[in-house]
Amino acid sequence: MHDTLTPLGGLVPLLNMMLNVVFGGKGVGLMNMLMYAIIAVFLCGLMVGRTPEFLTKKIEGKEMKFIALLIILHPLLILMFSGLSVAVLAGLEGISNPGFHGLSQVLYEFASSAANNGSGFEGLGDNTMFWNITTGIVMFFGRYVSIIILLAISSLLASKKSVNESIGTLRTDNFTFTIILVLVVLIVGALTFFPAFDFG
């Protein structure tokens, strides 16, 4: 069914899983949206020259190192394993559509494994040892490592003392912050995945 989608129809679920703030059961979308909210708060804090605060906790270097690791992990898994799949014979044997759509099948397979339930674009012969092992690895690291990192961030924030709101505190409950948050999600997603979209 997915293989018969129009290019735009296939782009929407693929983009949602690559951004990973909409798709994903068990709270994965919320979990990643909170990560992007911390990034947005941090960037706004840098622009005005104040230590950023989120939910009355100061965001400092240690949290941002974890966030940077987390933001790199998701695209690294998708793009690295997609590149591996089109570089080795075992991966190429599963691609039924030569050309651009074949790359989209591979990207969808690994994006779904990292962010959702591991479904495929179909048309991809993915019931082989190579595809089962690689998608299993992506699914394991895409889920558990990101959850562990976010739990570490929440532990760091929980151990900090709350700071009182002041006139310079960035409000995160207004329309301006919503726009900033959406732009951060779209810019990070575009910078990360646009080259792969361009090929597929």
C-alpha cells in the first residue's frame, strides 16, 4: 500500500517520522518535542545573553551536551544505515524499484525503525538476514538510547534548584515561543534530512 503513494503522500509520513515529534507511540513524539523545546529555550537565551531557563530550571552545558548527542543520534541511525544499505550487495538485493524511489524505500524503512514501528514502504524485500538485523539495531538504539539520554537530562534538571521567574524570563506559554519552537524543529529537520530527500 505505501509503495503506491504519490510522492507527496509518501513524503508526509516519512517527514513526520524523520522529525519524530508527531509519529511514535508511547510518548516518543512528546519526548522529542520536549528536547526541541529545550533547544529553542537555549537558543533564545543565547540571543538575549541570559542563562536559559525551562520549567524554572537553568539549562546549562551538561544538559546541552546530552541534547546534542540526542539530536545527532536519530539522523545518524537513519542516514548511516540507509547509506550502508545502498552500498552493500545484501542491501541492494532488497530494493525492488531502481532509482530514486528505491532510495525512498530504504529511507522509509530506517526512519520507521528509528521512530515508529519498523513498517516498510513495501516493494522492499526486507525479510532477509541483512534487513532484519540492521532494522533491529536501528530500532534498539533509536528507542532505548534516546530514552536513556532523556532520562539523564530529566535527572539533571530534577536535581537543580528552581529559580524564580523574573522580568527577563523567557515565557514558553505564548504564541511567539510556539513559532520559535516550530521553526527550530523545521530548521533542524531540513538541515539534517533535506539532502536525502533531494535524492529520494
